[in-house]
Amino acid sequence: MRVVSGCLCGINCKYNGANNRHEKFIKELRAGQLLPLCPEQLGGLPTPRSACEIVGGSGEDVLAGRARVINTAGEDVTECFIKGAQEFLAIIKQAGIDEAVLQRRSPSCGVGKIYDGSFSGHLVSGDGVTTALLKKHGIKVWNDEDYLQDKGEC
Ligand code: SF4
């Protein structure tokens, strides 16, 4: 069993109320191999919601108090992102899950690359807040693209 970003399984949990559905994940979900979760919803944020980016660093920096998560309205939503990451981790620990497949570039789920905080589409190296917390706790984290490539899906 792996945990997966809910939006990859067709759940409309993205900031704009849409999803990132991919048939491979639907197939694995139906086979009982995936647990879909959305850390931003677990953190109490509404859907739809304003787009958010990490300003001043990566998810690891957010967890260390060196960076913040800000939305396009200029609101600081850092605490919701940290709470969502903690809830996400608590659920998967309860379920005995030690592997995750997460949506690339998200300020929560991003793996290896995230937007730079300028809301201009520029990417920088780093993980989202949930990914950073999972890695700290020894969870293996794939980004969705690498996972699909590994499975020969793209
Ligand atoms: S927080 Fe993660 S699961 Fe939720 S919509 Fe964003 S990328 Fe998908």
C-alpha cells in the first residue's frame, strides 16, 4: 500500500477545484493499492482556495521556521500547511504505509522541485512541506512523473 496525492486519483482537491487524474493511479486505487489523501484539505484549507507558494525557501525551511507559505491574496497559510503535513503523516503511520507518490511542483506535495514563491511559474530545487516532513520520518517519496516512468506509463 502506498499513499498518493488525492488529486492524482481524480479527487477535486486542487486549489482551483480540479484534479490531476491519471488512469494508472485510478487502476491502482481500484486494486486497493493506494490511499489517496490531500494534505492541504487535511490542514483545514477550503476547496477551491487561493494558490499558494513557499516564500523564502523550501518545505524543509518551512518546517524549520525559516520560510513561510503565502497565497495569492497575500495571506500567510503556513500553519495550515504544517498541520496538513502532520495529519498526513499521522494517518499513514497509523496505516503502516512507508512509501508515497506525490504530485510534482506543489508547495505541499512537490518532490525535488517547487515554485519559487514569485507566482511566476519559475521552479527551484526543493520539496513541498508534506514531502519534507515525510522524508524526515523515513518515508520513501516518489514524484508522480518518476513513478509513472518507472512503471513504463509515460
Ligand atoms: S495538496 Fe497535494 S493532494 Fe492536495 S491538491 Fe495539492 S498536490 Fe494534490
